[in-house]
Amino acid sequence: MERVITDRSLARSIYSMEVDDHGFIWCSTNSGLIRIDPIKKDSSVISARHGLQNHKFDFSVSHKDVDGNLYFGGSNGYIRFEPGQFTLDDLLPEVRLTKLLIADSVEIKIVDPTIFSKVQLTHKNYFVTFEFSVLDFIDPENNQFRYKLAGFDPDWIENGTRNTATYTNLPAGNYVFRVQGANSSDVWNREGISINVEVLPPPWFAWWAWCAYIALFAFFSWLGKRTYDSYAINRRANDLAITMRENEERAYDDIQEHQELHDELINAAHQHNIATLALIRDFVEEQKSYLADELAAEAAEKCIDIVTSLERLEGCLFFHEEGLMADLRKYTDFIFSEKIKTSTIDHESIITINDVTPDLIPADLASLIALVIHEAVENAMEHAFVDSSTANYLQVSLSREAENNSPYTLSITDNGVGIPEQAALSPTNGMGLGIIHSMARTLAARIEISRHNGTEVSLTFTNQAMNKIS
């Protein structure tokens, strides 16, 4: 029957047992022979140090002959011996500390253990590894170890055949590291070795750190007292600031009232201008019905169209800190919408691009630019596009360089039939571009006209023109 015995360091499976003439019990196991003394209640391991060549035995393969010799068989044959011939060595094995590995790759090899009795660690040495050895080299793989860090480990730690012990993040304090060892015959050195271990506290827990803490506490106490003393002054200053803010808000309300009154006056003038332009338009329409001349009636219709355009511009004026300003992008959208409605070309074939700057422009300059935009868009709708074209586009751009006081540049581009080479661009021919040319000359604006792939008209209002307007 198979039995299992366990000691402090090793568990072996017993395959067979024999009792010799002296009363000792001999057991074959999975790793050698064991002699058990039933009187002393201890055991000894028979290994290679005693001449044993076969370590692995088979189950229930043993015999004792009439002469007292014992036989144990295994997979590699059998052994025969006389139990009385075995002299077990009870000499205590020597245990030594051989190496010390500290964090940050600090490795200390211990050659003379008599001069190495203490280890000092700092808070940065977050781990330390002790390496130890039993000075028994007959069967070193079966040497056994146990260790304990007194002051940290409550009990001994059975380490088996492993010969290292590692500790991490030890608290500050003083400890004693102890190691006990046994040779392959299971003879233990209970005295073992011991080494003092001191773990220094981190700098922030040192005595001088506590002095610094006390000094800082005193400083912040004084600072708090000073802050409290200045609180009354700050509170008085805040009260005065609140009073000044209230006075400022009242003054701001007065300014707002004046601003609102000013806006009402501007709005009244604005409404008056719209009413005046409406009266002029109605008067011209009334007089047009009495004109028999076709050219005169056409000129009257042109005047009505211009008055309507100026009337729409009034709806794009706003009052800002700089004065009366105009939104020409909004105005250009209106001109596009009105002229497409009156165009004889298919409305879906006309693409308009409004690239006018969203920045507000002074009203005096905006009025002149608005007339140029009106004439250019109307001229393109009437003369540039033809019924056979399925894709007609018209782009109006108004931009200004990033530098202050730089001139505005107005550009009107279409992909229509273009201006005939023989057509003159003077104001006397009655064409829309002739009128634009005349207005540009009056304002000292630089005009450029391109007839390639349609028509592009560019006007640059120079500083001279800007000064004339202002």
C-alpha cells in the first residue's frame, strides 16, 4: 500500500518498506531511500552522498534475506546493501549568505561573511533579494532552506530548494534576516546565519523635515493672520468698487437712452428717405404715361429702376459707432433676385454668385458702389446671356486688402457672349457698361474690362476716390 510522508521541506511517495535487524525502517521512494528511527522519531535521507546510484524505485519491489541484507528494485535494476554498513553523517551543514541584490541593479557578492553583518537600505531601495547557500556539494539540488525576517515575518517561511528570498517596499525600521539550511541527508542547521537589516525613513519623515514642517506651519499661520488683517481693507475697497460700478451702470443707462433716441432720429430720417424715393418713383411713373417718345419712356423706366434700387439700399443701412453703414452683400442678393425675375432667359439656367464682403461699408461709398452693381447686373441679364445657353453664371465680388485704408476692388464676371470688339465703352452710347465707365471716371476709379470667355469688369476705388467721397 502506498503511503505519503511529509517533512518540513520535502514530500516523498513511499513504494515499499523493510525493517532491518536493528529496528530501523527502510523505505524506497520516488527519490531515494529513507531510514526512519522509530525510537527517536526522526528520519534520514539516503542519497548519492552515501553511494546510492538508483534514485527511482518501483512499487512493492523490496526484500530482506536471511543475512539481514536489504534489496530494493527499480526501473534501472536493484540495489543490495547491509544496513549496518551505512554511517550517516550527522555533521551540521554550514549556511552562508552569498549575494545581495538591491534595487537599481546594485549587486553585492559576499566573499567574507565575517565582515558583512549589516544591510542599510533607503526609501529608494524598493526591493532587496538575499541569496544564500548550504556548503554541501554532494547533492546540492536537494539542499533545503527556510528563512525569516524578524520584525516583519510572523513565522518561518519554508523555501524548499530555492536559495533566494525577496522583500519589496519594506517599512522603515530595524530587522534581522535569518536563514536555516539542511543538506541532502535532511540534516538541519538550526542556528543558521543572521544579518541585521536597517531601512532608513524617507527624507520627508526625517527630524529636519519635521522642523521644516513646523517652520512652514508658523509661516502660514502668520500669513493667514496678515490676510485676515487685510480683509477689512479689501472689504471696504470692494464696497467702494460696487458703488463706482453702480454709478457706471447708471451712466451707461443714460448713454443707452441717448443712443436709443439717436437711433429713433436715424430711423425717422431713414423712413423719410424711403418715402421721398417712393414719391419720386411714383411721380416718374405718372409722367411716363404722358411721354410719346419711345426713347424718353425708356429713360423714364431706367430712372424708376434706379430709384427702386436706391430705395432697396435704404433697407440695407445700419447705424454703428463709425456712422451710417451699408450691408452690400444683402443688397446684392436683392438685385440678383429682382433681375432674374425680369430676365427673359430661363431662370433655372442662371447661376448667381454673391462674393461681396460681409463687412459693413460707409453709406456714402456704398451708394456709389450699389449703383455700379445695379448697372452691371442689369446689363449682364439683358445683353450677356442668350436663350441657347443652358449654364449662365454671374459673379459679383467686392473685397479689400487686409491693410487698413486700402482701396476696395469691385469685380463683375459673367460667361455670356461678351462685348463686341467694335463696341465702344463711352457713356455716350447708352449701354450699361458705358454708364459704368462714366461713373468710374467721375469717381477717379481705375477700371479694367476683359472680353475673354465672357465679360469681366473690375473697378478699384483708389485713395484719391476715397478722399473725394469723404
